Amino acid sequence: MATDESLSLHPPTYPAAAAGRPSPPRDPLRRWRIAGLILPLAFLALIEALVRASILPAHLVPAPSSIFETLWQLGGERLGRHLGASTLRVLAGFGIGAALALLAGAAMGLSRRLDALFDPAFQALRAIPSLAWVPILLLWMGIDEAPKIALVAIGAFFPVQLSVVAGIRGVDRKLLELGEVNRLSRRALFTRILLPAALPQIFTGLRTGLSLAWMFMVAAELIAATRGLGYLLSDGRETGRPDLVFGAILLLALLGKLSDSVLKALEARVLRWRDTANDQAVSGGAR
């Protein structure tokens, strides 16, 4: 009978390629990645040229140079306070929401009874827009940090919970039968088969939840905040300063991209054992 070690989902290690065989490039997509970084800079340069040529109205679409000048005039300390406030709210809310979603999703994925009991309520709550939560949270929690973090946690909870349930339910039945043949305990079945097989979809849900956390953070700060990027958006709208509005939007895009890149790097590290069609295509060279 096969031992537990035979159930490892890690791909086997093959000997090194024969001497003289050309090794594949380390990153065949390097040129495309560089082009992906240059593309938004080229877009900003195009907007700058169109505004300078009076093709785009400056009072509606400010030149990127004026946007950067506005951010510079805010000062490092003042701008840092806004960035720090928004980032801390997202990290706290996303951490709470994702942790609760992982627990709830795992319980519902493993138990069809719990899934049948809670899924209708969760799907109904998931359809509620972010702004609809704001007056309720302000009424319950006041105007301090608690309602802002709670709103971010709500935004992060549902995509993560849904991905955990779908990931566990989508595990190949043959893997489960293999674990039962080898008489794995329920705990070993979860940790060695269900969880590794569901991790790719779970990480997809985490990345989606993180992006929604930034969106819900803006919704919270637009209404009840004295600092943060959402507050800058509201202040720019009320004072008629599109440069401040676009500056806050650019900072939100930058922070969202950086946070997603960190989570994507963590996903690549945790799931480095995978042997997928995409990995094979990359190792064989980009087309």
C-alpha cells in the first residue's frame, strides 16, 4: 500500500539538462514586462502633449506635470499622512475580512449543510453596494476608525469567502479518493490534498478582495474622514481642483498595483511547486 509521502502534490525533481543543450532564458517575457512599464508613462506623456496643445481642456483633464506639481506642493509629511492613513485602513480591514472569509469559506466548503444554511444570506449581503453600508456603520460605530475598517473588511470578505468555497468544491474527486484509499485522516486530507489543490483559486480571491478593499476604503473616506486619499478626492471635488482629484486617483492606482504585486509574489512563492501549462509555455519561450 502506498505511503503518505506518495500523495505529495509537489512535482518530481528531474536531473539537469544534458551538457551542451541550450538552457531556456531566465525571463523570456522581459521585453514585454519592460513595455508594460513604459506603456502608462507613454500614456501620461500623450495626455501632457494633448493638454499643452489645447486639444484637451486643462480644467477637465489637467496635465500630468501639474498633477505631480500639486502632489509635490502637498509636502512629504502631509502627503505621507494621507497615504499612511489609507494604507493602514486597507491593511487592517483586509486582514480582518480575509481571515474571517478563510474560516467561513473553509467551513462552508467542507460542510454542505453549512453552505446551504449561510450561502443565501451571504449572496444577498454581497449584492449590497458599498455606499449603502456607510450610514449603517456610522450609526452603529460613530465616525472614528472603526466604521472605515469595518467597511473595508466587508469589501474584502465576500470575494475571498466565495473563492475558498469554490476552490475546495472544485478539487478533483480522484485526489480525494486517493486520500481515502491511503486512509488519511480528515485533517491530513484537508492539509495535504484539499488545501494545496484549492490554493490557486484562494489566491485569486485574495487578490480580488484586496482590490475591493481599496475601493471600499475610498467609499468610507469620501464620507467620514479628515485624512486619506478618499478625503483628498472629496476635497478636490469640493474645491474644484481636478489636479488634486487626478493626483489622488494616480496614487490609488500606484498603491493598488504595489499591494497586488506583493500578493502576486507571495502566490508565486507559495505555489512554486505547480507545473501548469503557463509555466511550460514560459519555460519554452514566449511567443
